[in-house]
Amino acid sequence: MVKKFGSNRPSGSSEGRIPRSSCIRCGTCCLKGGPVLHYEDVKILLDGYAGHQHLMTLRKGELAMNPVTGGIESLKKEIVKVIGRGEGWSCFFYDEMKASCAIYENRFMECRLLKCWDPSDLMAIMGRNTIVRTDIINRGDPVLQLIEAHEDECSFEKIERLLARLSLKGANAGISRKLSDIVKRDLEIRRYATSGLGMKKEFELFIFGRSVHDILKRRGFSVHVGGANF
């Protein structure tokens, strides 16, 4: 279904402490999340050191932390990054027990450039030459049509517009229904991808990103769809 594909260098959290110029394997950077992928990283996927099951997509318009400013901002374009472990942000490839990266010798570019004592190299490539989903999916794959439909019907532009209206005084039930419809459509597309196209469930975060109902729940909204509350 998808192209056949098959860390992080720890850094310190010792701001204001003893100056240094080398990694002490504290793992702080790896615990903060996985790297965003750039074109230079595609070979790592092709060589099988990581696969689609290890990736997730943050879609255009989704709220995410800007690593430069530290603020939460709406993404101007989609990005693909390494997933975290469990409910936390720890990079999937980071082994906390061993304080090491499972693919260290073949780690991604942001990991190779990251030096907590001197972030200039990393900052220089932030947001540049980053990949999107279509860069690592075969042409003609039917899942591409589903991604296009999903972006059209469940876009963050629509979601944010409805949330803004919902927060206004006197917002009517019609707005809530429209949000519920988007949540329902999001789930329908995901289910069809697995049941109709045979997409592996482990690829879902890469193909569609986080579900709309999960994102709304994290932002404090309760959504009712077909007799179920999300």
C-alpha cells in the first residue's frame, strides 16, 4: 500500500550549569520528542532503519510548538516526524534504560545536528527541506485519494473556523453538529482505509495524523457522534 521502507543524540537540560562541548547522554532532547524529517532523511527510510509505522503527520493548520520561539502556533504546512512512545513525547527510538538511540548510527538529520550547547546548526535547517506524506508514498497508491479527501473534508481550516464560532456568545447547535460531522467523517475515512484498502492500523498516524476527536478532546471539547461521546 505504501512505499516499502524497511536518536537521537541525547542532550542536556543543564542550562545555566557547567558549560560543555560534548554530549553527556542525559537524554533530555530525546525525551522532548522525535525529529521532523527532511529530504536528506528519506534514505534512512529506504534502507529500512525506520518505517511508516514510526512516523506521524502533523497537518497544515494543526497547532504545534515552534521550537524556535517555544510558542504554540498553527502550522503553515504539514510536517512528518518520528512518533513518541506511549502517551509521552519520548522519541520512539530512544531507549531510556540504556540512555541510547536504537538507530544512532543511522539517525535522522535533526538528531545529527542537535547540540544542546550550541543549537545554531539545528536552527539553521529548521523548517527547510522538510518532507510531506506524498514524498514517501508511491504514485498511484489509492491512499493518496483518501488523504486528499480527508484534507478537503476534515481540514484544520474548517475545524478552527468552527471552534472560533463555537466560542462566541450565542453560538447555536448547528455549529456543534458541523463539528460532529467532521469527527464522524474523519473516523469513516480512517475505517475505510483499513477495512477497504487494507492499510495497516500502525500506519494511521502517518497517513492521517491524529484523529479529529482526539485533538478536540485534548483541547477540552466534548463531541457527540452517533450515540457516542468523544
